[in-house]
Amino acid sequence: MTALSLENCFQLTDSGLKSMAQSSPHLEELNLSGCMGISATGFAVVGDYNPQLKALQVSGCRQIKPWTFMKMF
């Protein structure tokens, strides 16, 4: 799998995101828009397990701050 949309998955947590990231090492596109249960910790895990990620959508992720992405890539 190279693309995944989890848009508006309100119950998605950092733990769930970590499981997804670990099981999808070839992911290139990820849409997490509206996933309000994800924190900076969850996004850091995505960066660790998905080095091929080229597109990330995060609009509406209220716990994410701009500096989160500096740590990710």
C-alpha cells in the first residue's frame, strides 16, 4: 500500500497511528485531516516508520503545531 486516507477518523490515537505506520513501510501518501486524537508524538512515529512519505495532509489536526514537522523530517 502506498496511499491511505484516514480523514476524519476521530477515534484514531497515537497508538493506532503507530500500528498503521509500522505495518505500512512503503506509504508515500497519508491523509490524516480531521484526526483530532493525534499528537506530535504520533506524527513523529510516522516519520520514523515511513521514510518514503511524500505527501501528508493534516488540516484540522488541532494538537499539531508547526514545529512538529521540523522534528519529523
